[in-house]
Amino acid sequence: MRIDFHASARPTLGVEWELALVDRVSRDLVSVASEVHELAGGRLDEPARLHKELLRNTVELVTGICDTAGEAVADLRETLAVVAPAARELGVDLLGAGSHPFADWSHQQLTEGHRYAELINRTQWWGRQMLIWGVHVHVGMPERDRVMPVLASMLTTYPHLLALSASSPIWAGQDTGYASNRALMFQQLPTAGLPFTFDTWPEFEKCIADQTTTGIIESMSDVRWDLRPAPHLGTLEHRVCDGMSDLGEIAALTALVHCLVVDLDTRLAAGETLPTMPPWQVQENKWRAARYGLDAIVILDDHNRERLVTDDLHDLLERLTPVARRLGCEAELRTVADIPKRGASYQRQRAVARESGGDLIAVVDALVAELDHSLQS
């Protein structure tokens, strides 16, 4: 199978932001995505900026093709400024997080369409459990043959991105003990989770051909890896991050992903052999970040050196600062360091639950308020 990669002439950006729809009174999930889409779509200059997702309790905001993190977030802000008021007219607020604290999966409605119906038909109970939301960042890649080596090397910073964005600690009314329950929930789908890695593009093509022949997937869109090529867009898509409720945090992590991809691609083009880790270390780091978040001690390399993820993050940001300067996102990259100081979303949610005596409606209120505040700021 030949998979053409439509390379990008420059390292462009695109962001996809999944948001849950919650009732303004009960704070439970509500299946009114079609109504929000219809109302808001008529008011958007570009209706394609608003997408439907697997479940009718979700809307997805997508940017156009951008050059900087600041431009991408401005694009999202413009769309949000239309969608949020439209949702409120329907008695609904938008929630940005990796999970909803108390919703019941059995009450959710599926979006119409063959692809979604087939996913649920195949995955059954696990597929219906997917009350999860994330933020995906696309970065344009200039050369097809550099995509897979950069993807493999990006896995060395997987735990950093997951720990910073972790926002799904509470599931079905219970604190899971995890910072990101979403990360572990999503990997239960047969084509989701950590990506396979390949040395060359033809090896990747063979994998996709074999999966198509054996009925694992129907098309590339069924490949739901945490990092995956998007050949039709000419991008490497980073799907590690939990959902977020703050545009500033989206800007920070978009800048970080942008810098990481461009840095690795530049080094590879210059002839450097990029750092990678064996699969067991990558898998362990994912689990540690999902479990412990910003308190995770992560494995750094195949020499089994370990370090607190926030300490390693400090050095990573210093190293990437010149790259950020070239990409026009130095200010956004600098704010990555503010997330541990403020507390990641999973920490903020637990603090609200603790201070309210375990009131999970208060947790939803806090997440909705964060989103509203970031839109106004």
C-alpha cells in the first residue's frame, strides 16, 4: 500500500480542542451537539471550525492552518467566542477536561454515522466507556522520510506533555488515584494507545496495509495512536494531551509540541541520530505520568537514568528557547513553567473537591469557570 505524505513547506500548526457539553443546572453531560452545531455553525464565518465527535455530548473546535501557537490560540478563541454563547442559549456550558467527574456512560448518545457505529459495534463496552476529551496538535513536516524518526523520538517527552495536561482524575464519581485516567482508558481501544515505531516510511506503509488486509482498520482515520502521521495534511499529529479548560495552557503546550517537533526535525536533517527509548520504557513513562502527573519520576534514556519530570522539564524549556524564538512562540513556551506553579488541572480539580467536601458539581463549576475566565482574559 502506498501512502502519499503531502509534505508541508513550513512547520505549520493546527489544533483540535474537544469540549464536553454540560447542563447549566445539573452539570451532567447533555447530548445536544447537533443543536449547538446548528446554532453556532450559522454564526461562524467558517463553519468548518466546529466538528462533531463520537458522542453527542461533545463538540470539537479546530483551527485553520497557522504558523505560531499564538495564532492558533487566537483562532480557537474566535471560534469559542461564538460557540460558548450559542451553547448557553441552549442551557449548556462547555467543559474542558480529560473526563467528566460523575457522568454515567450508559446515558450517552452516539453521533450518527457509519464510522462511529462500527467503532461501537466492534469495541462494545470499552467503546461506550469513552467519556474522554483531548487536545491534538498537528505540526507540518517537510520530508516524508523524517516523519517516523521524529515520531519515535517524540516519545521521549511523552510523560512531560501528559503530566502537564493531565485533567482526568475523577471518573464516575470516584477519585481514580490517577492524574490522567483518560490516557489509560483510551488505550483500551484496539487501534489506540502508544504508536508502533518504524525506521522508514515503507515499514509504516506495510503496517497499515497489513492492518487493512486483516480488517483491523478500514482507513488511516481508524489509527488512533497517541502520536500518528496525518499524511493527507502533511503533519505529525500529537494526541497525548488531556482536555484543557484554559486557553493559556493550550497556548503553552501547543508551543512546546511545536518546538519539540521542529527541534527534532532540524537535528535529523542535519545528520544527527535522534534519541529514542525502548518500548518498555516508553510504556512505563506513560503509566507513571498518568498515575503521578507532575510528581512522576520518569526514565530519561536507555541507560535507565531517572528524574522528577518537573526538574527535567526545566532543562527542556531552556534548551528549546532558541527554537521558540525562531518560531515566534518564546512567550508561550515560557508559560509552560507556570503550570506546575499553579497546579495542573488534575491537582486543581482535587483541591476543589477537597474544599467542597467532595461536591463534584463544584468541580464542574470550577472547570466551566476556568474556561469562561480564559475566554475573557
